[in-house]
Amino acid sequence: MSEPVLLVLDTDPSPRLGRLTGRVRVRYTDDRGLAGHLPSADALLVWDFTSDAVRGAWPGDGPRPRWVHTASAGVDRLLCPALAASDTVVTNARGIFELPVAEYVAGLVLAFAKDLPGTLELQRLHHWRHREVRQLSGTRAVVVGAGPIGREITRLLHGLGVRVALVARRARRTIHGIEDLDRLAARADWVICAAPLTESTYGMFDARFFGLLQPSAVFVNVGRGPMVVETDLADALRKRWIAGAALDVFQEEPLGPDSPLWDVRGLVVSPHMSGDTAGWRDRLGEQFVDMYERWAAGEPLVNVVDKELGYVPSADGGDRPPAPRGS
């Protein structure tokens, strides 16, 4: 029996696949060569998770990989109707980014509460100006997205004394449904987006939403860029509808040097780095090797994406509507 073919949509640095040496034929490709290699591959590792090439190159009804793994939490860049309709299994890198992203969000919340951006600017100007800052404990946050990242953000903010409401598509136990978002956000000091990009979340944070928030509120997005109407957010900051915002993800990445977002007062811009701590690529590679060994042994894969929902469903089953009675 011939060795299986693993196709890697590559970017520099390439993944370390040490234990797989001699056990699998590894082929590397870029966006341009992907379509030509897909029909002969048994598995595809989307190492370059910033690429949209899978959507355009997926072979449809022809020969195709039986398994696709992306080295990212989100799968919006690779899911397309043909892939979603196929029997190909899709997995993601759930388990790698949760804590780093949550720490990043906690850092942003603390920085805004204590006005660290203002302190750094005053230092740059050699200007001594005493002022009062916010006490974080006792403030209210709304975290949109009840997946592992949203839950970890909730855990860390609770540890800082913040009262957190977690919002998901559907309500269950201690989690609010999306129908409660407007009411909760109108009272929140911090609104944090950690949700996946789907048809229902595209553009959900717009002028109407920002108009609901308190003038003292801060908005943070570590989910996906297209969930935010960036011009509406910039306008809300300029009009002082809200006190501040931080974006780690954008509609177009990288953010161009001529983007007006760089100069919006009260906006912190970071280059999609909230989950990237030292050694993160090694951890992604180790995770994939472990998953490949499970797959090669015929064992069930973890982190399997529901291709209809567009993400890995929660363990409590709250992502889907309840089954009709009698089913």
C-alpha cells in the first residue's frame, strides 16, 4: 500500500512534521499550485491560514482530500459550498489560541481602564498631567461568542472582578441568546467580539449597534474583521458615541498604510496578533502531527468543524435548535 499524500498549503516558516518523516509523502504548494495538487492529495494542511485559495481551488465532485485541517481557529477563509457539501472532514486548531487571545483582551481592557495610551502619549509630549482612571472591578462586559475563546475571555475577566455576560446564537444555562445582545450591550462598559464569521454575523457591529452603547463603553474585536463595519466604528469614535475601541482583525489584511483607521483617535490597531505567543507555530505543528496520527490510525478526529454552522459546535449542544418533539 502506497504512502498517503499530505499536501501543505505552505508559508514561511514551514511546519515541523518530525514524527511523520518516512510515513507520509509531503508535498508543498502555494496558492497558484494548489488546484493542480488537490486531486492527488489524501489530506490537506492549510498552514497558510491567511490564504483564500482553497475556496477557489476546491475540485468539487472530482478527486479530493478526505481531510482538511487549518492551522487557525476560524474556517471562513476555506469553506466554500463545494467543500461544505462534500464528505471531506474539516478540522481546526481549537486549543491553541484560547488563552493567548484571552490574555490579550484582558490586557486591552486594563490598558483602557487605566488610560495607558494616554499616559504613553503624555510621556511622549513630556507633559505631566494628573488625572483619574477607572476601577475595573465591578464594571460590566459583554462577550459575543461562547466558543472556547469567548469562555476563556470570560474566565479571565471574572478574575479581574468584571461582571461578564456571555452571548451565543442560542441561550442555554448561564449563556444568553443573541436576542439579548442589544439589551446587555446598552449597559456594558466593555463589548468584546470573539465570535466566528458566518452569514449571520457578517457586519453585525454597525452604526445601529454602536449607537446603543454608553459613551463610556469600549469595543474590542478579536473575532473576524468583516463582522465590524469599520467606517461605522470610526464614525462612532469620531462622534464620541463610545470611548474607545481596539481591532486585532480587519476586513482586509494586512491593513494598508493609507487606511484611515490608523489615525482614528481612540482606536488601538494591532496586526492580527492576539493569539500569537512565542512558540505558537511549534504548538500548531505538534497539534497537527497528533491529529494526523489519529487520522492515519482510523481514530475519530477532534476539533471537527460543522460545515453548516462554520465552526466546531460546543459540547453542550447549544449551537443547534432543539429537536422537534417526538423526533
